[in-house]
Amino acid sequence: MQLKRTLNRIETVALSVAVIAMTVGMALNTPFVAAASGAAVPLVYIISTVGVLCIALSFVRLASKIGHAGSVYGLIRYAQGRNPGFMAGWALLLTYTLFIASALFGFGLFASMLFDPIVKIAWPVYSVACGILVWWVTYRDIKLSTRLMLSIEFLSILLLIIVAMVILHKQPASAVPFQVGGAGIVGISQGLVFGVMTFIGFEAAASLGEESRNAFRDVPFAIVATVLIGGAFFTFVSYAQTIGFGLDNVKAFAAAATPMNDLTSHYLGEPFNVAIKFGALISNLAMAVGSASAASRLLLALARDGFLPRPVASINSFGSPKLATHVVMALNMGLVTILPFVVASASDLYGYVSTIATLTVLVAYGMMNLATLTHFARQDLQTGKPYRLVPPIVGLLLSAYVLFANVYPVPAAPFNLFPYLAAAYMLIGAAITFLSARKDSSRAMDAYVFHRVPPTIDDATQEVEGRSQA
């Protein structure tokens, strides 16, 4: 059996929107930006949007040429060959796998915040229950997953927009958050690290290259749309948060563990704060489902091409990865069952696994930009379009900067150990590459290449004119 092309454009977008987890990002990440950049939090998100868009355009150029369930693995294999593709895919596989765990920990955190006033249940119980639900949804038809994710994210995003609008209605507007201010360029650049990290997962739709009906259009659209929508949402909500805490009270913003909950309680009261906690809860659920969907397809693609046991590439009667889903979810159920005995805090575990996931995804992003740069450089220079090389160059430099900033200065324990864990994981990938080494056929990717040429603007104009004459 093969994966089936059943998804429309909106369903394709849903996967990236779910994995980026916009509500979770605004619920937890903005204090880190405020600590580095002061009141200029929305300015940081504007700059981050431009930078991440450059990385996204590298995905877009290759995703318009080839549709592959392996995401960066398939795209980079097409551009640079089998082994570089595997290493990038191997890096992204750990990211998606750990994103599931972090989302399950986040679900447990917000579930305990929401239900503890009613009944006291240990947070790992909520995480395990969520994991079982994610397992069931991911195993079934991908259309069920995408529709569920889209509905959940739409509701949680809407809740945050309501809170932001109430804050802006009650507080005077100010241009200060859009100015560099006292933080200076250094503060802005430090905040940029956390700003970019909020976007991680925007590329998830690339794993639907074999299931989107018009993948050569819809996958690039999903990637760019997610970055632009996310950027607008992050800028708007972070501006409201900055104004809500007060321009002279940025320290309180930076110290807030859950800024949206604090602001909601202050401006709308505790009843609506319950709704915000619920929104964060279901956003974690959507993130877990999206990450599991992407991870299982990436694992399937690697197994299908001989890097892992071939039975892992099996597909179930719903047209979704069979054994790959079980492997990914069994691993994560083990993590959410065992790790709470080692680290008691759900928020700490969320931070730990997210940090490791960030390190490997930045490797994948860097390799993606490098692949796009090397693959298209000669073509762009020969056709007099060197400006098209600017996005992958910017994306490569940005990925390298954010990765460097995560390892130097050396962070406090246990974060100082995580780069070594990520490096050890990548060495395992290198060993797999060596053990499975074989000559890569130049025709190996032909089945996944789009052989039709996407219509140009002129083609679209002629089509519209033809319809009007008819």
C-alpha cells in the first residue's frame, strides 16, 4: 500500500499550524524574549518572522519540485544525495519525536492547572491519557487528524486574540515596543533566539508531500502561510502582553511563568482565565497529534529507503503509517511514564525535551538552507537572478546563530549536557549511514518529482480571461 493523496490545501496547512503551536508559544515563550529585549518583544517577532521566512523559502523552492513523506530527508536527498538527506531527516526525526513528549508534558501541566481546584490528580496521569488519545488519532485517517488539529488551534488562537483585544482596548497604544530602546542591538539579537524558536515546526506540512492532492502548490503555500500567520499572531499578541504588563513593568513580564494567564486574570477575571488554560491544554493536544503525524511519516520514509527495518514502512487500512506510528508513540509513552520519576516538574520536563529538540531541528534547518543554496546557485547566477540566493544565505546564517546561542555561553546544568546528547544522537545517525551505505541511483527520487510545471502568473491570467470571454 501507498500513502494516498486525499488532503486539500486547508488540511495541509493544518499540520504546520498544529506543530508550531501558536497558543503554547504565546503562553510560555514571550517572557524569555522580554528578559533579553525589554519592551521590544513585538519588534523581535517582526524580525524573527522575516528571518524564519527566509528559511521557509528554502523549503518552498525544493517542495515545489518534489513531494516526499520524509520532509527534509526527501528534499535534501533530491538536492544533495542520500546521505546528507538522511542526516537531516535523522535530526528532524528526533525533533518531532521529542515535540510529542513536550506537548504531552505541556498537556499534563495545563490539565493540572485547570482541574486541580476540582480534583487532585497527578499530572503524569493526564499526560498518559493524552498520549493514548494521540496514538489513536494518529493511527487513523490523516484527514481526521488534520481536521481535529485545525479546529483545536482555531479555537485556542481565537481565545488569545480576544484577550489581546481587551487589553488593547483598556490600555493606551504605544510605539515603544516597536523601537530598539534600551535593550540595544545586543538585546534584540539575544531575544531573536527565542523569537525564532517560537516558529519551530512551521515546515511540518512538508511531510505531507505524498498525501496532499496538489502538493507542489499546497505544501509551499502551507509553509509560507504558517510563517506569515504565525508572525502576525505572535507580533499582535506579544504587543498586547507588553502593553498589558506595562512599559515600566517589563521585569514582571520577564518573570511571569504563564503571562497570558496572569494578564487574563487581571483584565478579564478568573472565569475567562479558565478558558485560556483550556485553550493552552488543547493546543498541546494538537501539537502532539501534529508532531506524531510528521514523525511517523518521516520514520516510514527512512525505513522505506533501507535506513531502518523495512517493516517499519508498513501502511495500515486507513492509509496512515502503521508500525511507524506504533514505534513513535510507544517511545513517547515510555518517556511520559518514566521521566516523571526522574524529574517531578512538568514545566521542567517540557523545557528539557524542547531544548534538545531545538538543537537538532536547527541542524536540519541549516542543512536545508545549504542544500537549496548549492542546488540552485548555478541556475540563479546563470539566469541573472542572484537575489534568489539571499533567502537561503540568510536562513543558513540565522540557523547557525541560533544554534550557537543555544550552546555558548555554556548554559547552566542540566542544559549544558543537552548539546552532547544531541551530538551523540547525530553520531548514531552517522553510523547508520555508514552501515547502510550504498550507491545512490540518480533515478531513486523520480517517483516523487513533480513532472508538471506549476502555472505562471501569465498562465493564471490567461485562464481568467478565457473564462470571462466564455
